[in-house]
Amino acid sequence: MLHPWYVTGLVEGEGSFVVSFNKRPKLRVGIETRPSFSLSLSERDLDLLKAMQNFFQCGAIRYSRSDRTYKYEVRSVADLARRIVPHFEKYPLAGAKGEDFRKFAEIVRWVHANHHLNPDYLRKIIELAYSMNPSGQRRYAKDDLLRLLGEMKG
Amino acid sequence: MLHPWYVTGLVEGEGSFVVSFNKRPKLRVGIETRPSFSLSLSERDLDLLKAMQNFFQCGAIRYSRSDRTYKYEVRSVADLARRIVPHFEKYPLAGAKGEDFRKFAEIVRWVHANHHLNPDYLRKIIELAYSMNPSGQRRYAKDDLLRLLGEMKG
């Protein structure tokens, strides 16, 4: 059984809080909001990822053949809101990742309350998400999403 | 102040236990043994490295311009033996790095007792060190060091 502070320390180094977006013409706002929490480790640490999954009691583990790592990932908004976010509020990240987490937690709360289906909230979510994870790659430019959102509202 | 289990978790992901060797013709055994513990983080986490240094009450922080990271490193054998090794024996690593650590701790104890100046012990140290950190790069091939050691003994 992992100690909760150990979990926070491991996530400080190797964890990732990301909010990504997909274009979904069938949605009224035209854009799907997808928050996720993940942790990637080399294949020799599969047991450790299983212990993380057991600790949080949610999420899935998948193998990435390209970089020979296993990734533990939680995408369920209910699990993020009820299990992931509360852990890192009780045992906070001490480094720069803590700032990412605080933005992530705000977005998860909004999405859990279905605010992401409201164009004004979604605009705030997009702005906040694009201010996270400076080194991450994005499928869409922020302005592209905001323009699409403007079109959907009209 | 960092929680000791948080420190172990962060090191599980980002820390490194390494034993390297240098050829030193002036030493009787011809080879210098250098154990070190280090942790590299991006420049936005310099404060966190300072908190680690404060936690362990030893070691130094240096900037690596090539990859824009800061590295916290402990090389003093006395500090490794009295501050670093005891921490990870009390708050053990849960993943594959724990196996590296156990070998590292054994070598640090031998070096701290000056056994690395004895050719038979040094042979065991070299064998153990080269079974650590499978992905690491080495300046010398193991057989090269063992051959040199054989010549010095003769």
C-alpha cells in the first residue's frame, strides 16, 4: 500500500494534468472538453502503476509500444472530481506542477457541473487550459477553438 | 518542509543513484570509485530542489545549460552514508529504482569503510555498479576496468 505523500511526490515528477479538446459538430458548443490525469513509467515499473491504480481505485493502464512505457490514466470526470482532485488538495504538490493542478481542479469542477456546455464557461475553460503545461503539444491552436466557439454561438 | 514520503516519491520518478569510475594511475588500485545521488528538474522547479537540499542538509545544486535543468547532487561519501542511504532505508522506494538503491547502499557502505581501495572489494563494486541503471551511459566498459584492475594487482 502506497503512502499518500509518496503518491504526490511521484506525481510531482512523472504525473500529468491535461485538458484537451476535440471538435464535435454534434455538440451545441461544437467542442468536447476532456480532462485527464496520467502517469507514465517504464515497463519495469508496471507493478508500481498497478499500485497507483489500486490507491486511487479508478483509471486504466495501457501500454505504449512507441516509447515502451506504461501509462496509468484517469479520464472519467466523476473519478477525477471524487478521487483524484481531492487527493491533491489534501496532499498538495510542492513544485511548479501544483500551479497546473490548481487550474486543472477548477476545470474539473466546472466540467463535473456541466458548465463546459455553456459557451461562456467553455471560453474560460479553454483560456485556462491553454495556460497550463507550457511544454505540451496541442492538436488545435487556442484561437482556432475560440473562433469555432464564436461561430457556434452565432 | 517536505514530507519524507513525498521525497521518496519524487526520487522514485526523477532521482538517480549512480556509481561511476575514473582511471587514476596514482591510486594503488588505479581506479577511483565515485558514488553519487542526484535529482534533475526543469528550471521552473529550482525552489523544489532547494527544499530537497534543505531536507537532506547536504549536497549542491548546479545548472545544466544544455538541457535547461537544475541538478541537485550529493557526492560526499560521508553525506551519502549518513544522510541519503538512511532516508531510503526508512522510507523505501516502491518501484524498480529500489533495486538500484539497494546495490547503491551496499557500495556506499563499502566505500565509506574504504574497502574500494582493496582490489578484491573493488572488483565486487565494479560488478555490482555495472548491474545498476540499465539505461545509463558509461565512460568505460566493465571489462576495461576489470582488466586494468588485474594489471594493477600484478
